Amino acid sequence: MNERRILAAGVLLVAFTGPISRPIHCQEPAARVVIAASTLLDGRGGVLRDTRIVIAGSRIVAIDPKAEPVTYDLRALTVLPGWIDSHVHMTWHFGPDGKNAGAEMRTPFAALAAASNAWATLMAGFTTVQSVGSAEDLLLHESISRGLPGPRILTAVAPLLGRGDSTGTPEEMRAYVRTQKRAGADVIKLFATFSAVRPGLLFTQAQLDAICDEARKQGLRTLVHAYGEAVRAATLAGCNQIEHGALATDDDLRLMASSGTYLDPQAGLVWENYVTNSDLFIGTPGYPTGAFSQIEAAIARSHAFFRQASAIPGLKIVFGSDALAGSHGRNAEEFIHRVQDGATPMAAMVSANSLAAEALGMADRIGSIAAGFEADIIGLDGNPLSDMTAVRRVRFVMKGGIVHLNVRN
Ligand SMILES: [Zn+2]
């Protein structure tokens, strides 16, 4: 959320650009697993009753009501694909003094805090996240690939903050994109405005056009932190996804809908977290005294914008919590805010399943329970379609065929 400086892909990256060594798993996926479900949300808006999921290794191989023997009987739960959070800051933590320490991970304490964030996020039912604001994400990504429990992490590595002028030729912008790709980025994150109270455009249209065009040519997606006029500018530039988006007009949102641009507004968790933990943020870098003096207005603006966006036909609203220090593991609270702001429970679920997977370019791999997909499966005590607070009661988590949580009441 806060203003970020331009980060160079630096020393930390260099240390981790070697080939990934052999993963150390304490647990390997079983050869064959059968999960029984009485209520199964398929991630695409469908509900299946009294069926079974057959898993071989890390993948779902069949949906077969007659499959036997049953390995996990989840008939007391609602079963659905592991959630996808399109916008987190995975390494952002509170430091040894309890206060906001940002996303940098230069001490053992910070590294362990980031590992805790990853574990808490996975236990909360999020099996894939897109972390968009820190080169340190690569370290965590690497550790998880070696066996640390955590969600699958896609990362932007270092975001680019526009300078508010025409400094930086289109060719230099294109070079930045290529540098990010070499550093291991899955996505390019741009700050095209500071905030809703400082919504001036920080890139020229030519710069935005160059970045989003080059990203597309490099096979990367683009996420743009944007308020007001930047929403339209980024949409016209062909960028893939807008983060936040407040102050956009209905016309801007209709343009996004017709362009197929994804919107990831935050209805509530990020603000609720700032209110709850304001004393831990105030006075730390990026949060000067008085930083939250306008927070009531910001909360009202976010809720109103979510309602405004929800009313635009065809607009693809994906799930992103903007989880940072204090909200890792509570990502699902954002679902509750969104439903209170008018999202249907099913739309809220799909926004973090197949729609989020589509936005990540992974629609054929995650976000659905169907043959051929990763075995990312969670179970909730309760049915979110009738009681959204069920998202707080995650009782079963499988990621890539490995069970990380399986508790019974
Ligand atoms: Zn953010």
C-alpha cells in the first residue's frame, strides 16, 4: 500500500540465481489418494454433491463418486480449490521491537518472520499467492521450493515507481522489464500513482505503453497500482491488472471490462489491519505521524469503490488482500468485507479460484477441482455460500498433493 522506492535487483538476487538444489521434502505426495466430499465447489461456480476426488502424486486425475478406498473423508466440510491471493507482501513483518519492519529480509529474525508468514498463509487456505513488492520474495520462493511449508509464490521481484515526469525513455522502460525477467520475475509491478490522496499519474502514457507492451512480449503480466486517471491510462496501455483502482469513473471501469483488464480492489482487510495495528505502523518508514489521520475516509472510499466496481457488467474482479505485516494468515477476512459490500458468495469464491488463476495465466493448472489440475484442495467447517464466516474455519489444506493441515472438531 505505501509508497515504495525503486528497488534495484541487487545483491540478494545474485546469491540465489543458481540452479535449485534437490528439494528436501519431509513428505512426498502419495501415489493415490481419494477424498470424499458431500459439498464440493469446483472453483468455477459449480457445486458438486456426494462425489470423490482422485489424486495421483501432485495432480487430480479424476472426479469419480465411486472411487475407493477413501483416504480422507471430508464429508463434514465444504471442499474447494485452495485459494489464490493475487496481491500479498509475503516477507513484510513486524520486527523484534514489534513494530513495522517492512519487507526487507536482511536478518535471521526477518527471515524467520517471512517463513512464519508463509506458513500462516498456507494454513489459512491460500495455496498460491502473488507477492508484489520485494526482491526478498525470491528467497522465500526458493525456500518453499526446497520444502519450507508455504504457498506457491509468484513474484514481481522489484516494483517500479514512476517518477512523475518523462524521465526514462520508452527503450529504458523496456530494458527495465527485461532486467526484471532475468531476475526471476513472474509479473511486473508498477506504481502509476502514489495513493488516492495523491492520484497524479507517475508515468507518461508512452512509458506505460512501453512497459506493458514489452512485458507482453517477454511473456510477463503487468500489475499496476493505480488510482484515478492512472486506471484508464494503464488500461489503454494494455496492462493486465489494476490494483486498488479507487477514483476511477464508471467509464474507466467499463473500458476495463471491455478490454479484459482485471481489477483487484481491496474492500477492507488492509484498512482494518491498519486500524487494528496503527501503533505498530506509525513512526516507521513510510508511515509518518498522522499517516492514518484520513483513514476513516479511506475505509469509506474503499467500500464505496468495491460497490461501484461490482455493478459494472463484465468487469473481472479478482481476489487480492494486500496482506502485509499483521494480516498474513487473515487474508480470508477480505472475502467477508467483499460480500458485505455486495459480492455474491460464489463470486467471492471464484475470484480467488478459477478467475484468479486465469489472471495469473495459470487457468489450466490451479484454481479448479478437475482432472489434470494441481491437487490444491481445502476444506472449510461450514459452507461459505450460506455463511461467509466459514472462510475463517479452514480444517484441511492440501497443496500439490501434500496434506499440510487436517484437523477434526
Ligand atoms: Zn500492496
